[in-house]
Amino acid sequence: MENNLKLMRSGRVIKTYYSKRNTVQLLQYRHGPEEKFIILKKHRTLQGAEAEYNTLVHLNRVGLAVPAPLGREGKNLYLQYLKGELLVDVLENNLVPRPAWTRALALWYYTLHSKTASGGGTVMLKADNNLRNFLFRDGVVYGLDFEEIGGGDPARDLGQVCAYILANRPAFTAARLAEASAVTRQYQLLNLEVPLERIEKELILELRQMAQRRKELSETIKSFIDSRQNKHLL
């Protein structure tokens, strides 16, 4: 491991990604005759780096599609580089047919929840369900960023990701509603124990919080919720 870390540490930065909390960089380094790429994620705290590294080790072991953790050195994580399209870009630019990514996303959540269930309906939750935290690659959705992961009701993940889908530009269109509904339906084909009513409750909670964070969407969100009174949201 030390030799690998030494090689990875010697890599040169060729790209820095947007991140609110940490520094995330793409490194290129030479391994024999090959040029290799890895992700370096610099956490602000040692505790945060340890927690995310251990989470990724566990999720890899249970077979969830996430970047493989390659090593940790203090606050720095070295992660597998995955080439693909961020889900936010897939939606905004219609890069992939809707059924392909909605099925893949639903399967990703089902795998996370089913492989980490601990009884009583509690599972491991992604918690940070922003579409920038998902990558679409070769027909598979990969989850990125596991700093806020926790336990709870799987409906919370589904409701939150549906809120992000609805708010993705162009926001709150019929197409966005169809995409959110498709993810929910595909998930329920795999797991009937998460009723639509619970998912919609979590969706409303996330939309109301989003309205506080994103003032430019506040009135649109309120109108959407009001327009769906006494109807299913999804």
C-alpha cells in the first residue's frame, strides 16, 4: 500500500472539481509504462476522511456501485477515477434515454438500502442526494460523496432525490415530473415496502427546505405543492 500511495502522491493535478466542502482533484501519475488517473479528495478534518473511507470500503464490499477507495493518508483520500457523465448533466442535456438512467438510479438506491438494512425499516441513507453526486457510466449509476451518510427510512432518500430531479433545469416541467415518477415506480418494483405516501411526505419536506435555500425557485416550489393538493405528487 505504501508504494501505491507514493506513486499516487507523485501525481500531477490536471483538474480541480467543484466542491463546497472539500478539495477534489484529478491526478495523473505514471505506473511503469502506463499513465494512470485517480481522484484525490482532501477533507477538512481527519474524522471526516476516516468516516468516508470506511463507508466506501463497506459499500464496495456489499457490491454497491461507488468509486473504489485506493488509500488514505491523513485527511487525504485516494479514490478510483470513473469516467462518465454527472447525472445533473444527463438530465439537463438529455444525454441518455430516460428509461436507462431512471432504472439505473432506482437500482442504485435499492442496492444501497437492501444491502445495508438493519431491521425495523432502518437502512443506510445517501442523505446528500444532489444529482451532482451521481455518475452515469456504461448503463450504471455510481454514487459519489458519502460525507453525510446516515441511517433512517429509505423513503427519505427517494423523496429527496425526486426533489432534486424536479428542480433540475428546466425545473418543474412535465418531463421532470415524469422522470421523478419513473424513478419512484422503478424502485417500488424492487421494494414494495416503501409506500408512495411516505416518499411524497419526504418530497414535500425537501422541497420546502429547498425553497429556503434557493430563493429563485421559492414561488415555483410553492405553486407546485399547492397545485398538487389532494393529488399524488408523483
